[in-house]
Amino acid sequence: MGRFRDALVAPGLTAIAEVKRRSPSAGELRPNADPAALAAAYEQAGAAAVSILVDARFAGSWEDLSAARAAASLPLLAKGFFSTEEDLRTAREAGADAALLLLRDLDDDTARCLLGAASELGLDALVEAHDADELQRATRLGACVVGINARDLSTFEVDRRRQLELVSQAPRDHIVVAESGIESRAQGAAAELAGADAILVGSALMRAADPAAKLAELISRPLVKVCGLTRSDDVDAAAAAGADLAGFILADGSPRRASRVLEVPETMLSVAVHVGEPGEEEADLVQLYPREAGKVRGRDAVLLRDGREVARVLDQPWDEREPGHLERARATTGRIMLAGGLGPENVRAAIEAVRPWAVDAASSLESAPGIKDHERVRSYVAAAR
């Protein structure tokens, strides 16, 4: 594997941070962007790789790539509309570790030749697909790294739902990159749970006051869930506080049972919480607890996406009186969501002890069952961050 591919298979969700001065769809983004300064800042913020637009339509150039190469040591992706071996040779000479190949613009014979040429030059290739046919072509061509772009380059419209469907269909032995349309931590997590190994983010970074800080925000963990929501006002308060996941308990007998899964902002993911069997309600994720004899539910749960387990929920009292729970959490592999008795006072200690993928709180954030105390919600999210 090359440096670019190696960087994308690190544990967890990795990110390719982009330098893009303008966009044909959005116009000017950051006209005075300095590729050297941004590449160095992205490296410090935790990027796995940096994408440099070298096409004049994006106000980019090969000089931008060379400047980034001189300022940063992480892998660089040359991004443009490449169709010849000479394009790839130029990319390599400018310091690229990988080059973008757009299947929309290439027939199979040309794409196959370019993949071979890239390999001979020591370049990785990010082979970009926009629909199911192109994804199948990428697989047939033997692409190792496949990008799934949420933006239709003909209409410039972004369709995240279609992107996630394609990501979930991509073969698991490929490195999958979700491109475009990711502006929040939750949207990145949605791509991760669908099967993406990495996200490529450009416009959201270029629009941010501090692009590197925005990048760090997008890839930071844990995700923060506010559960037991029953009112739209409380959903809005959780979103305003910066929560990533909104939980709606739909199990009978719960004092904070919601009538339905309420609408959530695009910056969040909805979670339907069930006991025994999942319901029919539409939600981004399902949190499913087992039903145990003599109890409303078991303590631990699984987090499901389209019926597939994507994380484990360890729902136990997280305090010093039960140190065994912390030890069990530390020994559990994969994505872990901590739940049970978490609140503003103890969530930071639990995070530092376990380093979970997500944290979950409900009753500790209430003024009454099912009614959230907005100040405690803000304090909890702030402490978790």
C-alpha cells in the first residue's frame, strides 16, 4: 500500500482535509487561502491527508500542491480532472502521493490505463463514483480506494442519503471515502457507520473562521447523545448545545416515552430506543435493549444501522462505587457508547477513563421526567467536549 492508502486505514474515522479557494457551485470560498499554511495546520489538527485542488476552475494550481508539499509531511492528494498519464506524472513531480480519477469522465479502458500508470509512478488513486453503476465499475477496475461523492457534478446538488446507501454497498475490502456534504460531526459519523473509512471535507473547512479547528471538531470523539427527548423545544436545546445524537425512547412503561421520533436538525442523528424488538419508526439509528424477565429491559444494548450492529451500549452506573463497569468498558473492543447515570458532574471522568466512541445521558438532564433542563443539557455537552 502507498502512503495515502496507509493513512486512511488508521483506527476510527480518518479525514482528508481540502484546500479549495472557490467552487463552481458555491463560488468564492476562501480566495486568499494559503495552501502551505493550511496543509501545516491540517496536519496539526489530525488530518490523515490533504487534498489540493490544482484546477484553475477552483482557483488552484500545481504551485499550490508544491507549496503544501514543502510545508507538511502527510500524504497529499492531487485533485483535478485528470485524463492522461502526463497529468499523473505532473502530480507526482509536484509532490503528490495520490491523484483523483473521476469515473464520470473516464471510460473503463482509460481508467484502467491511468490506474496502471499511477502504480508505476508510485501514486495511489482515489477513484470517484457518483452512482451505483460507477461503484460497480470501480470494483471491476480493481480500485483500492473508492470515493463516494454526495454532490452530483452535473447539477451540483448534494444527496447525503444516496451517498450513504452507496457507501453501505461498497465492498468491505475496499477503502471507502465519503466525499462532499459533510458539515457536522454527526454527518461524518453517519458516513462512518455506513462503512466509510474516511471523509473528504472541503467547503465546510474553507467557510470556517478557523479551518483546522473545524476539522478537529468533525473528527473528534466522543459523540454526545441526549436521550429521553419528548419535546421539540428540548431537541432544539440539545442541538444548540452541540449534541450529536437525539434519543427518543419508544418503549412502553418509560416515564420519558416519546410519542414518536421527532424531527432533528441536519447536524444531528436521530436514535429510536426500543426494548425487545425494533419498531417501524424512521430514525437514523436504533438503540435496542433486550427484554429480561422481571425487568423492563436489560442493562446493555446494541446500536443498529439498518439492522446491522454498529456499536455497543454499556448502560451501567458510571461512578466509583462500581469500578468493575469501567474495567469491563476498557476491555470491550469496537465502538462503545457509555450510558447510565452520566451527567455534567461525571461525564468527563468517564470519558477520560474509557475513551468511548459516544456518551449518553437522559434522566440526569431533566427538571421532570421527559422534560429537559436546558442549562444542564448545555453543561453536560460542554463537559463531554
